[in-house]
Amino acid sequence: MQVRVKAMGILRQRLGKSDQVVELPEGGTLEQLLQQLQLPQGMIQVIMVNGERESDLHRRLQQNDEVTLLAPVAGGNGIATGPALTLKELQAIIRSLYGTKDAERGLQGCFLWFLEEVGELAAAIRLGQRKEIAVELADVLAWLATLANVAGVDLAEVFTRKYGPHCPGCGQRPCACPPQAKP
Ligand SMILES: [Zn+2]
């Protein structure tokens, strides 16, 4: 059977390509796939099968499954710099890092942290600190992903539904709403 493998960050460099089809024996597992790709498990932080995080290496794969491999962030050369990171992957990364804690904090608790990061972003912008602005933007995005996770929302889906085709206000692209309107 054939499975599609997508590799991000340093894994892409290691495999020499970001996207490939791998031939596996019928009923082959994730572990076998990694062995076949000669990737040590330590090089991989997050594995996703068909867009859902999978931590069980004994998971049996099926024909046409899509496996995404994300490298650890350590060293500053991993998933955080991957230009092709999707919102689904972003939410999966945050879930793998903080899912349990976030569930305990709940939506309201997480929202307060989100606001705190927005406040720090505001300060960085006010002071014109370019490096801090970048870091705070990452924090705001991380907490936004948290809120979506806790609320059970797929950001990519709602975003494309609302903003994908055209401006939700005037129905045009680019937006032709009057300047005083919100968008
Ligand atoms: Zn508009």
C-alpha cells in the first residue's frame, strides 16, 4: 500500500523533499514507516495522520493515509520556521504542548491569558520594539490557537468559510466597504 508523507522543517532537509509517496507492506505501522524513512524518533516532535495528531507508533496505516512529520522546535530550526505550517498543524502543536493544561484552565481562563498577550503586544508596538513585536505576535497566535482548541473550533475551516471567497461585509475582493466600516 502507499502512504503520503509530508515532512516539515529540518525533517524536510533530512529527507531531501517535503512530500513523497512511500510504499509500505499492508497493515504497516507508523513505526515501520519511520524505520523505512530512516528517521530516528527523537527527530520528530509531532506526527499527524490525516490532519489528526497521533502519538501511538503502533497505529496501523491505510492506503492513501497522509502522514505529516514535524521536527522539534529546539535549535530554532524546526517547525516554528516552517513556511508551510497550516492552521491545523498550529492547533495540533499547541494541543500537544498545552492541551491538558488548557482544558483545565477552560475557555475563560485561557481568554485572560490571551488578553494578557494582546496587552504585551500593544506595549511592544507602542515602544516600537521590533523583536518584541515578533515574539508577542507569536504568543497571541499561540493563545488564539489555544482558544480555538478549547472551544473545539477548526480555525482553518471557519476562517476560509468567512474570509475565503470575499469580504464578509461588502461581498467584494478587495474590500469596498466605506472607511468608517469595521473591515
Ligand atoms: Zn468589505
